[in-house]
Amino acid sequence: MRSKLILSLVVIVGLLMGYPDVGFTMDAKDLILQNKLLNDKVATKYERTTLSTCNYKSEEGKVSCTESPRVKEYESVTKYYSKTGKNGKREFKNVRIMLNPISERGIGMLNYGYQSNEKDDESWIYFSSLGKLRRITSSDKNRDEPQSGSIFGSEYSAEDMTSTPIDDYTYKILKTEENDGRRICVIEKLPSEERLRKSNYSKSVLWMDMDRKTIPRVVRYNHQGQPFKLFTATHWQKIDDIWMPERESVINLISKRKTSLNIIRRRLNVVVDDESYFSQRILSDKIFRERFLQKIRESHAR
């Protein structure tokens, strides 16, 4: 009885100090869901982004390109159709259109995200020079294989941009630590046997900022148990009461290639009132596409 009383006092004191031990107050799955719920304040989103990819070397803990990076620029528009469910997923549609380099202008991607556990997200890419549309998401509920396809030739894959039910994984808090004055919870994420067959990753380790409930760092492992990709998010800005990173990167620890993503313009909750803009026509019809993008660029937030 006395030990239970002492434990209760420790928890209460921790809460009053604003520095609770997450092992006592919340489990890892709840923390992951809280991160997913942050996005519910966003109904639509417009972003203009640069994507820079290069081979790299690492010396004294610093990563630097060994060649001139290949820089691309694209615009994207996202519309959400639901709030985040208990499975951590939202219904959404997204389109990305390449602006630069000139040789790749018009290449586009269309993505549909589904809230239902019974439907995996879908993605298509359009090659403007060939006039061909190709589905790049090969995983579905009836096939046991990982998703394939790179995002515009970068180290971001189709799977990296796909949402999956949080119940497809088990979560474990490995430790808590402090970094630059911020409370960090380190969480291990393991896929179920079924999800593992559909994934390129055997596990992930996530670093969560406990105050903001954001995830600034993730390491994903391949099926051989080796660290495969390191994802980081930096330069966080609070926009409409939402913490969002302006810079992200992924380092492929196996191939020694790095992609950096830099948001150069972002607008939340712009008006997107025509569903036809999220059809495959947006990829193949240049005039239709430009009319849509110009309208979004000039629109005001709700």
C-alpha cells in the first residue's frame, strides 16, 4: 500500500511540475495518435517546394554533398475530407506538379489517401514528355509486396508518403531524454506480420517532441536489420497554431544519397472548391492544370 502511495505522489508531482514521466502517464500508441491529430486543423494546403538530391559523404558527424545537387521545384495542393480517425488516418487528395527544371516541367503526381483500413493509398505519376500515366503504388490489400516508386527521383519513396493504420504496428517507449532544452520521447515502431510483408522497413525508431507532439527525427531499418533511412525535420514554425517544419531531409544510409526538402511558400486552408481538379485530367491537361494552380496561388485563406 505504501509503495502505491509513493508512486501516486511521484506521478502527481511530475504533473504539477509540467514534466511528467511518459511511462506513467501515456502509452506509446497514444503519443503517435496525438501526433496524427495535429493535422486536423488543416482543411487544405498549398506548398511550393524545392527538392535537392545528391550523393554524400559523412565526416566528423557532418553530411555534405560530393557532387552538385540536382535541384527540382514543384507545387502541391492537398485537400482533406475527414478528421483523423482512431486508426490515425485521414481521407485526402493531393496533386504535385513539377515546375523546374524545364526538362521535367509538367511531370505530376496524384495521390488519394483513404481513412478506411480496407483501402491502401493510391498514387499515379504522369510523364509529360511521354504523355503516359503510371500507377506507382503497387501495394494493396490482396498483394504481399512493398510499395515501389520514387518521388520525383528523390530518396523519398511512395511508401514514405503513404499513411497506414496505427493498429498495423506495435509501439514501445525506449527512453526519454532532453535535447536543446526540449523533452524527447524515443519510440520503437514495429509492423505486424501482414504490414511487414507490404513494407520496405522492418522497424522504425521515432524521436517525439513531448511538448509539441511533433516528430523531428525517424530512423527506419531494412529487412536485414540495418539502419536504412534517416528522416529529419527542422526550422519549425507555428502557423495557425500548428507547428510545421520548413525543411526536411532523408538520408539513405545504404546508397549514400541524400534528399533535402525546403518549403519556400506555404498557405493553409485556401479555398479548393472544384473536385475535378483532383482527377487524372489535372496531370495530362496543361491548360486545365495551370488554370487551377493560378487560382490557388491567388486565393486567400478562409
